Amino acid sequence: MALFSSENPHYKYNRKTLKYERIDNTYGYHIRRFLRVATLGILIGVGVFVLLITFIPSPAQKRLAEENDRINSQYQLLDRQLDEALRIMSIIQERDDNFYRVMLQADSIPTSIRTGNLSHTARYDQWDEMRTGTIVKQTSQKMDQLNKMLYTQSNSFDELVQLAKEREDRLQHLPAIQPVSNKDLKRTASGYGRRIDPIYKTIRFHKGMDFSAPTGTDIFATADGTITSIGWKQGYGYCIIIDHGYDYTTLYAHISKFKKGLRRGSKVSRGDVIAYVGNTGKSTGPHLHYEVRYKGVHQNPQNYYFLDLSPEEYDEMVRISSNSSQTFD
Ligand SMILES: [Zn+2]
């Protein structure tokens, strides 16, 4: 039998019998020999396997690597989109600081508050250990920066809305129309400044503006406010004073009749009829004498018709009112 014969028989010296005895014809020898070969085979097999899995990626690893690549390129894309978003955001900030905030007289917001300093925050450091960590860190930083900018911008707009409301209220209380209907400016009689007194014929300072109009013509409140004086006033005849708040008052003089129901303390809105043109007090003909005061100081009324007049009409009014050398008082 092949198991017990060999072309190169193995012998072993037996000390007891003092003879060489053939040993490759026993079962034990063959089992040991088989185990040796098998062990070697397994070791080589394991070695090759380890080499394979170390250097040749498995399908799962391949898939992971592919996914990794795709995530990486998606991050690159996000990074570029964030750059664009940040660019647009800074244009909005610039517009906010140099236009909206200027317009509403709010201070500009310092860059340090708008963007914060996010670049040295420790929570980004974890990404430094990763091979593709740089791009993750970069996009995270940019995203945080964008969030911070949006938050500040949103607060800024809230503040501006509030300021605009106050401003709107202020504007509503600022004298801004003519006190009589004067579409073709024909009623513009005489302006503010040094004029000849119609009665004494001497040079006097005319503290208001005169509008010639037939007795009974509507007189309008030129801004929202409260009537603080309504009645007879020496020189002014029947006269109304409106306090508009924000340090502005207006005065309407030589009235023939007050609007029914109005008294001291009555609230009026811009455009409300408050009285009718007349010729009471020191007056040389039916007209309205109109004054604007700011902090108690007389202002030139022609600067307070900006809701009423176009720039051309304004120029024309200035021309007419300064040409007439005599007032109606
Ligand atoms: Zn006058």
C-alpha cells in the first residue's frame, strides 16, 4: 500500500534495540506529517488573505470610498455655493449700512458684530484629524458665518422698521402742504422776509406767507396735531394755532369763521378743513396769513410744502412770493 511504502523511506535510530528502524510505515507518522503540511497551508492561506484584505479593497470598501468621493465633491460644491451666498450677503450688508441705515439715520453696524470671529472656534478642530476634514471645517465655518450675518441683518431690519414707523409718525406731524388749495399758485401773495408794511408803508419783517383767496375759502391743517389756540388774537384777527409735536407749530390768521366743533385741544389731521379765509384783524383784503414755527422760531413756510409742490412749482412759488414787495399782513 502506498501509505506504508515510500521512495525515500525515513528511518530512526532506536537506542534500545540499537537498530535503525523504519518510521514512515506507521499511522502516527503520517498523521503528524499531514498536520504539519495542513498547518503550513493554513498559515500561508491566512497570510495571503491578510495581504489581500490589506491591499485590495473589498466591494464594501470600494462602495464606501466611492461614497466618500461623492460626499467630498458635494462639499466642494457647497463650499462654492456658500462663497456666493456670503458674497451676496455682504452686498446686502453694505446696502444696509450705506443706504437704509443712513436714510433712517441709524449708525452703521461694525463688521466685528456683523460677522463675529468664528475662525478660531475650538469646535472645528475635530475635523483637522480627518483626511477630508479641511473642506468640512471650511464649509462649517462659512455656514456659521452666514448664519451670524443673517441674524445681525435680520435684527438690523427690525430696528429700521421701528425707525421708519417713528419717522412716518414724525413726517405725519411735519407741516408739508399749503394751507389753502393753490393748484396754479395764483393764490401765492407774499412771502416770508423783509416786506413793505401794507398799512404803515415801512419795511418790516413778514414772519409768514400770505395766500390771497376769497372769503370763505377752505383752510387746511398742514399736518397732524392738536389745536392749542383758537380765537381772537391782536393783529391776527381770528386765528388758530396747531401744535404738531416734534417742536413744530403752525398759525392761521385773519380767519372769517372757524370750522364747527373745533375747540382748544381738538385733534386735527393733515388736510382737515379747520377754518375759512377772511379779512379779520390787521388785514388789507381777504387772505390767509400762515406761519410755521420750529422750537418757537419762525421758519420760512415755503420750505414746508414738499408734499404739495414739485421742484418746478416750488421754484415758481419762490419767484412769485419774493416778487411781491407788499404783504396783506
Ligand atoms: Zn401775512
